[in-house]
Amino acid sequence: MNGVEVPGAAAGSYYTHRCGGSVGHGIPSPDAVTVPALPGGSGLALEVRTGSVKEIIASVFAGETPTSEPMTLTFPKDTARATVPGILPGSYYVMIRVEWEGLFDAGAETYAFRIILRGT
């Protein structure tokens, strides 16, 4: 996020295969990490380290918890980097969902982050 590596807390997952599946959910409250705003206030840059995936979706909530209306963004196909425009300095709760699909199974992992975006 804006050049700062931010550890996420596992917030949920699902896994399915031909014989069944599993689901797990939770809304963690990870420690907040302060990150600098992008130059010129151009938004919040998100980059996800992952292998080959089907889709990456980010939901950005204003405030310390995921209770406001989120700004949702789907990452461009085959890229692990996207920018959420119009983010002002302040506190945000970010959830990133990574979906994958294999030949016989599929799944998704969701990670939560709390950030404090400071002005430049």
C-alpha cells in the first residue's frame, strides 16, 4: 500500500472440490499501519503478492471498522496492482479477496488491513 508492506489478518476463506468444501469467516481487527499518501493525492495504491489467481477484489471502508459503504475495486485481469482513486488522508479498513480456480477445485481467501493514510 503506497510503498509500505502491510501484513493482513485472515478474514475468511472458502474451498470447494468435487467431493465437498469448507468455509471460514471472521472480521479481525489487525493493528493499524500508517502509510504515506501517493504524490498529488492520486489515491491508494494496492499491490497483492500472490500466484496465479482468477480475480482480486478490494473493498475500502472509511474508518476503523468495515461498517461504512465500501469503495469496491476489481483489479485489472492478470495484474496484482490497482489504485483506488479519491482516497483522502484518514483511517481505512481494507479487505482484499483473492479468488482462484484450478482444474478440480476453487477457492477464495480474504485478508483485512487497517491503515492510516497520512497526507504528504
